[in-house]
Amino acid sequence: MRQALQRWLDGQGLLGIAAGVFGVVTILSLLLVVGGYLLVTP
């Protein structure tokens, strides 16, 4: 598992890492917003 991750990071480079982190942060924030909205709405 760790070796596969290392190979992926080496292949993607800095741009791929930044895109992955940005994607994860975006999805988490969307989930928080939608989840909070669903909790608040009756």
C-alpha cells in the first residue's frame, strides 16, 4: 500500500498532490454544508 502511494506521488508530482488535496477539502466542506443544512431543516 505504501509503495503504491509512493509511486503515485512520484508520478503525479506537486501539481497532482495539490489537486488531490484541493479535491478532498472541497468534498469535505460540501459534505459539512449539506449535512448541516439537512440537520437544521425540519
